[in-house]
Amino acid sequence: MTLESVLTRAWLGRGPLACALYPVSLLFRALAGLRGLLYRAGILQSSRLPVPVIVVGNIFIGGTGKTPLTIWLVEQLRAAGLKPGVISRGFGSKGAGPRPVTALSTPADVGDEPVLIATRAACPVFVYRDRAQAGRALLAAHPEVNVIVTDDGLQHYALQRDVEVVLFDGRGVGNGWTLPAGPLREPPSRRRDVTVVNAPALTAPLAASVGGHPYRMVLAGDTAERLGDRRERVPLREMSGRGRLVAAAGIGNPARFFRMLADAGLAFRELPLPDHHDFLDRPFARVDADVILVTEKDAVKCAQIEELRNDPRLWVVPVSARLDAALVDHIVEKCRGRTFA
């Protein structure tokens, strides 16, 4: 077992390993609290952009579904008459200074999630580790944008925000402890404006653990698209008749992708991969399968590799977030007081 898998299991309870690490987590929590206090006191400087800023992030380490939520939020803000743009750190991105995500951008250049957001949400996207600089560059290039959504960056206090959306999944807060004894970057009591839980069912214990009167988010995928030609689509349930199936996922929580496929009635072998896997190691070369189903986040990287792009076994399963439309009204209301330029 890898260190990551050992910790992931330990973080769901308060067993011997978690308890042994608890004193260190107290130090981590104190340092995180001190950092936040320094920003609130103005000792560490933060920047405000001229338009409202909505941060979509999490305190649970790893994937909880931020990217689908960001795409949904952009689409809903546009439907509400606003003109959104997105900024992101761009995991693994190369180069210095803020950069736009264009039709020619690759995951190696700007990160996999920004490429997916720009493609699906069809809005301006800029990446840079300094989100304030990324936001200013985006607004300079797209003066029509009047609200910015930050993909991740909840702990990036150098950028002031008007609305904080904290996303959890079915794991809730795990054992409720901060790193390294638990899975949390910040305590569960951390303030936020909106709480969203990505889970098939929002049970009373789950809602109570995350707090904040949460909205429920469901990720749904109804079709599969051939990687080599995304115009070729078939209903997801029909993939069960195409022979031996393998499902691969290089995301923060692969089990969520596998569960969605199982709920669609598919029987398959699971192939979990590290988050942000680059696929240059050709992980499917020795996979014995007639169909390999991959996530849309992984597909943006697979499509850059000719061998994978031309592999007829590879099919993409796009997912979309489904939430109560009232969430957008709630977020827009929270932004009142700031000018939508």
C-alpha cells in the first residue's frame, strides 16, 4: 500500500495512526489560523479586484468535484445575465506570468482542469499561481467580464473574495482533524458563505458534519464519447454490450467515478490512477479490455498523446453537475454591494 492510501484510510477514523499524528495537526491548525489572522489584520497584504470574486474550493484534501461545480456555476451566472470569467492556479502549468487558456493550450502548459473549464464553460480562463495577477490580466484582456470565479484557491488569501463556496463530498469531514492527522486543510468550523455536498444522498449525519445548511450536488453522466472523435456518442448504459470494460480515473477521488458507472448498470474492472496523472507512462498498453472508460479531466491529456488518441478502446464519460438553481440566486445576492461592472 502507498503512503497516500494508508493516510486516506487513517483519515476516515481516529485510529492509532491518526492519534499519533494529532499533536502535529494541532501545530498545523495553529499555523493556518495564524496565517489567516495576519491577512485579516492587514500584516500580510491581499488584493481586491474591481469585480465580484466567487471562490469555489474545499477544505478536504483531494478531489471533491470542484471543476464540475465551477463549470455549472459559470453556466448559471451567464444564464442570469452576467459575464463570468475563471481564474485558476493551473496545476503543473509551465511558464511565468498570467496566461490565457486558448484553443491551442495544452494540459502541460496550463493544467488539465483549466483546459476542461475553458472547453466546457466557453468563457475566458487565465492561469497563474498569483490569482490576483491572473484576475487583473483576465479583466485587461476581457473588459466585458463582470464577475470572476476562482477554481480552487480557498486558502489563497492574497486574493480577497466576496463569496466562498466550500465543497464536500460523501466523505464529509473524515475524522474531523486537520493535516496530517486528518484530511482537512482547515477546521470544519471555518466560515464560508455557501456549503455544497457532492453526494448521491444528503443524509442528516452528513449534513450535520459539514454544517452550513448545505446544498446537494449530483454528478451525472449519461453518455460515452469516443476519444478520437467526440462527436461519436452512445448512451452510457449501452457500453455494457461492448465486451470487457475497464474504468480508469486519474482524479482526486476515483471511487466517485467508479460508483457513477456502477449506478449506470455497468460491470467493469477498476483502474485508479494518481490525481493529475500525465499518461506518458502509457498505462493502457497492457490493459486487456475491449473498452476503457476515462474521465473528461483525463481525456484532455490523453487526447494530446497520439497513441491514446487513436486507441479505439478509449471512451470519455462527460459529467455534469446538477444542483438547485436557487444556489445561483443566493450567490448573486451575496455579491450585492459590489458593482457588476
